[in-house]
Amino acid sequence: MNDFLSDCRSAIGEHYVVTDHTDMAGYLTDWRRRFTGKALAILKPGSTEEVALLVKLCNQYRVPLVPQGGNTGLVLGSVPDDSGNAVVLSLTRLNHIRATDIINNTITVEAGCILQTIQNAATDVDRLFPLSLAAEGSCTIGGNLATNAGGTAVLRYGNMRELCLGLEVVTAQGEIWSGLRGLRKDNTGFDLRDLYIGAEGTLGIITAAVLKLFPQPKARLTALAAMHTPNAALKLLSLAQSHCGATLTGFELMSDFCLQLVVKHYPQMRLPFPQSSPQYVLLEISDNESAEHAEATLERLVTDALEQEVIHDAVVASSMAQSKGLWNLREHIPLAQADEGKNIKHDVSVPISLIGEFITRTDALLAAQFPGCRLVTFGHLGDGNLHYNVSPPEGEAGDALIASQSDINRVVHDSVDHFGGSISAEHGLGAMKRDEIRRYKSDVEMRLMERIKTALDPLNLMNPGKVV
Amino acid sequence: MNDFLSDCRSAIGEHYVVTDHTDMAGYLTDWRRRFTGKALAILKPGSTEEVALLVKLCNQYRVPLVPQGGNTGLVLGSVPDDSGNAVVLSLTRLNHIRATDIINNTITVEAGCILQTIQNAATDVDRLFPLSLAAEGSCTIGGNLATNAGGTAVLRYGNMRELCLGLEVVTAQGEIWSGLRGLRKDNTGFDLRDLYIGAEGTLGIITAAVLKLFPQPKARLTALAAMHTPNAALKLLSLAQSHCGATLTGFELMSDFCLQLVVKHYPQMRLPFPQSSPQYVLLEISDNESAEHAEATLERLVTDALEQEVIHDAVVASSMAQSKGLWNLREHIPLAQADEGKNIKHDVSVPISLIGEFITRTDALLAAQFPGCRLVTFGHLGDGNLHYNVSPPEGEAGDALIASQSDINRVVHDSVDHFGGSISAEHGLGAMKRDEIRRYKSDVEMRLMERIKTALDPLNLMNPGKVV
């Protein structure tokens, strides 16, 4: 392996082949600090050509490699296993914005660009790059692409996949595929772009991408509505889609218990209603006309929903500051749940129409098998994506709960499967759900995936042990 | 081959194995009647299971197969070659709508459903299925999926790819992959869905799909604007996107010569302007509020564009009937061009910002090499997709032009490539552009495509001679 590392040093410079244990540490432990792997080295190429050189060396010496961006993944997809055979290939030095085209509404970025940097670059030219998620200050677009990231604006703008027009990829053989097309329509063969997106680095390394930009909306405004059941929330969703069409950009469900936790742990925050209600929806519209028009649209929707008795109370933010306050409630749910004790997270999706049934059935199954456990159910209802999280019984620290984690996962995932859902809506499989997914996908589907893996990465050097 | 056909008859019934030459004819000639192939038989399975049985038989007897829907393709993708070795596998009997879910906003359809049938089924439940194209009364959704169809609503709703959530596919080995998921978010492995979409039947046979539905807009209204140059049209596009956001659902460029041809051959049609202008844009908005609001939005946009001198004249339709009249002008362009004589069509795309330059440069190259040829340039400007068609010099029937077709294609496609564009924006490659594309795609990309083809269809039985 000394020859390999020495060749790597010649290829990209000594300084960018990190083997010091202290310096490597940050690259080897996952975001939620649940696993620490080992590596021969951290390689930090400075260009696509250098990535290609390194992949060729990995081929020559049969060294597995783990591509890594901001290392903010939640499913152990961007850290190596504990064999110590692999190298981590960090893309963070590929952090240039290569081009911006405000007429084509595209931005061409390298894989290591921080998501927030891209959002800001778009804002600077009066455009919107809509991907938005909790880790946006640290995650890289390469990781967002590799995991087909979701976030809070999928309802209107789609997942990462829909936001990307073209890719540059270093293949598993170390060749450069230049597919950086800024085209809305291109029907000339197999969709390689979407094959690399979401493959979590197991088929090749995304080094750059052409992303879609959108006009900046004139105003974004939110409302918070109170209702009795998730099914009432679904009725509100239909009403909102009919009233607002594509201006509806957010639709988040939160159970009463979620907001109780928020006000318990963050007493400075308050619910804007005199009494509590079993369910709430935070909805957002992005208006291309004006703040007044946005407010009027929301008022009309709320009035209609109240008259039809779909909801029984609502507040409409009349300013951006009020809107932010309502989003704050939503964003403090995971923090409050963490303050409450250890917990188990699920990132699941089901057909939107079955969300009510899914919640009722799964709540009952868990209550029967794990008495007293408390459900912190919230998420992107408009996308059918729930963070169906489980907290321990009141007063317990959660160690017993965590000991039952795999049993609880089984109940939840089997229920998701019962409703034709997905056990990973927006986080990917990584190493964490790689075995779990075999329970739910057919042999036919797994074989198709394995054939593709073998065809594109026959030596199994690209992020081995992840996805397939 | 008698054993093969006899086994096919046992599998799906004698009546559905067509070998009579007269009965086969309609399946062997392409839509534009440029090529007639031969086939052993036309097979007409009645279910996904029967498709799977037939594909297994094709594997057993090594018989190539050509999947076919409405046979309306424009690139010779759905007819067999003239060897007579293949069978045509017609999906038209798989024509059931399996389910509609108005809360999930999805419809599950079989591959042989006519596009218009699906549009109507959506309208019946007060939803919109937005895919719309000239052949919608005859083409099937299976073909739309296999070719990743485009059409007139891509600007807002995306290509066929973006309108599909899940697929059922019979693999090249005759296995059934049940990927009929109605999920907005699912990140559990390689994107097989998008690999089969756009593969033109060369990797497997799409037998059913889950499609997205949208709220019906309250009003659709159009405006026709007159401007001097394609670059002015691009400025109008930016203005329109800023004013209208996602309510902008159509943005079609038409040169003056296009509309001259329309009024020449359809004298009952009139341009709504006192004098002609070098370029026109037909734009459409779909409003979720009201017809009045749509009209006010268009009026505001037009006033702004006039004040900024981006355009010099415009009419805003004040009724659906007037809107239809404006669309009629656009839709008569290909008809008028056909009336004018033989012509050469191109279906190209370039980055939207480069459309003006592309037109100027390519017009000049053609004028120099093919003096007098007349360009009928129109298309989906909002998607960067031009139908850059060539008519013969005035008074010529077009035979000389057709004789130069490959030279003209070369000039146009080389120019498209120069601007980083695509030689097939929405029609696919089929047999017609299969060799042509090798000129423009890198060896790396072709090798990736070939690896995937070999991995999924090692016997090369699925629509051989198409795409790769």
C-alpha cells in the first residue's frame, strides 16, 4: 500500500494525502456519531482530473474508495467500514461555481460546493435554488445529488433529481463522463444522469452538476391551521392545491405532542391558539405577485377550510417575521425531541392518501407492543413523507427503548411496506439500511440493481458495502 | 419458428398471434410512412403475465422483439427491421386504468392506454394529466414513457419522466418488476424507473405506470406578442417567469415566415396585428384563481414588456375561445409547411440562453450552403426546444432538398452540438438517429450505455438496432 499512497502523493500532492490519525478523524465518524470507521488515507483531489487519476490508481491497486462531501449523511453512506482497506475521497476542494446563466436559469457547480453557498449564489443573481434542508450550511451538493436529497420544498420543486439537468462523473474506471448539459429536453439514450443521482457513490463519483434555478418569488407567507385528524389535514391539502396550485410550496403536518414538546423545552415559544388541537398543518405559499396577494390567497383558503369544517382554527402570517416564527415551531420539533431523551427516528413515505391510516395502524401496533412509548409524528405531508419518530415513555431516559430499536424498526417498516411505502424517503440506504431493504424489495428488483452495479463497477471498488 | 409461434398461441390464444400479411401491415410501417419492416408475427398479449410469458418464449427461441404502442413514433423506434426475424409485441390490449387516487393525485394505467383516454379520465375526477402532444388521440402512454415524451406543457410540468412515479416492467428475461409505487419520495437504491423511461424498449417492456395528477387550473389564457428578434423573446421569457412563476405553462416561439405560411394555406385564419413582425411568442398561463386574475396577470406582463420595449405589440385573449384561436395559429404551422411542399424536420434543443445565437448561426450556414432554402423555425422556446424545419426554395417541390437531407442534417446537428445542444429533444433516437448520435456522444458515454444494455439484455433481444 505504500506504493499506492506514494502514487497518490505524486498525483495530487503530498499535502492532500492525509494519513495522520488526528487529521483523519473527522472524516471517519458519521454525522450522528454512531459509527467510526478506518481508512488508509483521506485523499483530497483539487480537480475532476485529479479525481480521475486517483480512481485509476484505486483500480490499479484494487483499493476501495468512499466518496465524501460534507459527511452529513444519516445512513452511514459516507464513512468507510472498519476494515481500514479503503480510502476516503473527499470532494470538498472541488468547490467552485463554474458558471451561472440567468437566462437559461442554470448554475454549474462542483460537487464540493456547500448547499448554502449555491443558494446564496442564486440569490445574488435574483434567482432561487430551492433545495433546502437542515444541514444546508454543511452538506455539499455532491452529497445531495448522491443521495437524491429531499427537504422542505419538494412539494413544489421536486427532489434533487428534478433539480439537476446534467452531471460530470468520474466512472468506476477513472474515466470522465462530461454530461454537463444545461438542457430541459434531451432524449438521446439511457438516463445515466438519474442512475448516478441517488446511487450514493456506488457507481461512480459525481464531480460537477448543472442545476436548475427559478425566479425568486415576490413573497413567501405561511399559515398554521388546527384540525382534528391527519385525514382532515389531507382534505386541507386538496383544498390548498386547488386554491394555490404551484404556489403551494410547503405543507407540514405536526401532531399536538410535537408542539407540546417544543413549548415544554423552549418555553419562550408559544402556540398561537387559545387551546390545543390534535393536529396542525404549517403551510407556505410562494407568490410571484406580491405579499398582499399571498395573504389574500391564504385568507381565502383558510376561510374556505373553516366553512367546510376541515379545520377549526388558523392563523395567517401577515409578515415575513410572523412566517419565520411559525416555521420556528416546526424546526424546533427535532431539537425538543432530543431534549426529551433518546429516541428512534424513521424517515418513511407512503401514498399521501394513506397517511391517516398508516398513522392510526402503526400507532396502535406500537402501543400494543411497546406500552407507553410516545410518537413524535411530523413531516412533509404534501410529499407523503413522515418523520415517524419514537420517544420513550414519560420519565424514562430511553435506554430500554434504544435496546428495542430493531424490533421497533421492524414494526414501523413492515407497516410502511403494508401501505406500499418506502423505508427511506429522503435519506438513502447507506450501510445502515442495506440489509433492511432486502426484506422489502423483490428479488427481481435486487437482481436488476446488482446487474447494474456489476456492469458499471465490476471490481466493487466504489463505496462497497453501501446500497447493494 | 413454427414451434415458437405455436408456443405463443398456447400462451395468449391463437387469435392474438397475427401472421396474416394484411393484418400485420399496420404494425410494420412507421407513422410518417418512410419505412416498412417485416415480422414473424404480431403478438397481442392481454396482460402483464402474458407479456412475461411471451418474453420468456423469445428468450427460449432467441427471437428479437419490438414493443409497440400506438406506433406514432417519429424516429423508427417502434417498427421492426426488414430481416423478418423479429416479432412485434403490441401492448394495445393492456388498456385498463387500474386505479385513480385523487388524494394522492395519481392514476395507475396500463401501457396500452391512449394518452387522451388518460387525460379524460383525469378530467373526470377534476384533475389534470398535463402531457399533451399532437398524437395524443393515437399514441399510448407506454410509448410516451419509452420515449420520455415532451409536448407543450414541459415548461411547467416537465417531460414524461417527471410525470411518472412508478413502473411495472417485464424485464428482458421475462420477469415482472413491480415498481408501481405512488410515492413522491423514495430513496432506496438505483433509479430503475428512469432507466426504463426513455430507453425506447431496449432494456425491458413497460407494462403499467403510476402517473402524477395535478389540480385543474381555474382558467387557461393566452397572449400573442410580437417582437423583433429571438433574443427579445428570451427577454420576454424572463419577464414572464418573474411575473407568472409556475403559472406560465406555455411559451412558443414562431417566426414570421411560419405564420405567413399559415395564412397563405389557411386564408380563413388571420393574424391579430395590423402589420407583420419578425418574431412572435404565444404564451399561456394556467391560473388557479380565476379567468379575471389570469387576464390581469397577462395584462400586467404585456404592459411591462411594452414599456421596456421588449415587444412592440401584443393581444391578450379575453376568453377561452380567443385563446384557442391563438393556439390554432401555432398548431397549423406544421400543416401549412406540409402544404407548402416536402420539408426536413429537426427536433433539437440548446440551452435557452443560446437560442438566438443558434438560429442566427445556423440560418447563415444553411443560407450559404443551400441557397434559397426557407426556415420554418418554431417551437417550445421555454424548454429550449426548436422544431428547426427546412422548406425548399420558393416554387420548388422539395425533391432536391430531400436529396440533400443528410447534408442539411449534418449542418444543423453540428451547429446544435457547437452550442452544447441535443439532436433529439423529445422524439428519441430509434433506428433513425442511432448512428448519428455516435458522432456527438463521447466514447465514455456510449460505453456506459452499452454496458447497461449488456447487463440488462445480454441476448440483445429487446428492440435490437434501436438506441445503442
